[in-house]
Amino acid sequence: MSDSPKADDARDDFILQERLSGRSARSISKELHCPVSEIDASLDRTLPKITNEAKRRIIALDIDRLDELAKVFFARAIEKVDAQAGLLVVKILERKAALLGLDSPQKLDIVQLEVAREPSSHEQIRDAVMRVARGPNWRDLVDERLNDIDKGVDNGNGDGSSGPSDPKH
């Protein structure tokens, strides 16, 4: 490190200006005879911190600037029937909408993809029991029964089974 805080500030300013002009951190570190990590630390000290509050502030300032530009070019587009000014107003409005997230989709149509997977051991056991109890087409019977329930049709005997409802049986 340097002898004084002023020297450190001058060094940080030098590093920042060199990086802003496009010079690599490695090149600067060679000139200053220090590791690249010191160059990075210097930049961390001098560059503004990007926090949510900083982002909000930057967006708010940009919105105000865009509003001022829109006023000028909107008036010109209307009063002088200036097509270029009108196009610029549209671009300003597009930029403003992008900054505010107004162009993001409001409703997403979700496409469901069914992924082929092996049935769990529980599902395999249930399937085996249902095949014995209801036959090989048991799924069709269950689907049919569920459709009847959805329609409000009760063709069962009230106990949830689809067996005969005749009390003699």
C-alpha cells in the first residue's frame, strides 16, 4: 500500500481511468507492480455499488429524462407533423416500458409436458391389485366412473363401488 490516503485515492483514480479507457487489469498490474487482485480491490472501492436502491434510483432518473425528451419531441411531432420526431417518441415510449417492465407477458400459457417415467413400486402394487380386483381394463372403468361423478350421475350403490345395487345380491 502507499504512504498516504491521498496517494491511495490518486492510485485508485488512475486505475479506474485506465480500466474505463479499455486497458486490461493485467496490464495495469504490471505497470504498478502489484497483483491483479489489488487492481480489482481498487475498482471495488471506486466503482458505485449496484444495489436495488441504486437500480431504482437509476431507473427513476432515466424515466424523468425520457419524459422530458418525450415532451419536446411529441410537441414537434404534432405541431410540425414531423415523422422522425414521432418515431423518436415511439422509441422513448418503448424504452420507458422496458425499464418499467410493462412489456413482460401478463399471462403465460403453460404447456404441460409429460415426462415418461417408471412407475413407483407403490403404483406397480396398486396396478396389480386393481387388475386382480377390476380386470385388465380397470383404468377405463375408473375413468368412466370419475366422468359419471363429474356429471352428477350416480349409477353405483352408494358405497363407492360400481357393483350391482340390487339388495338381493
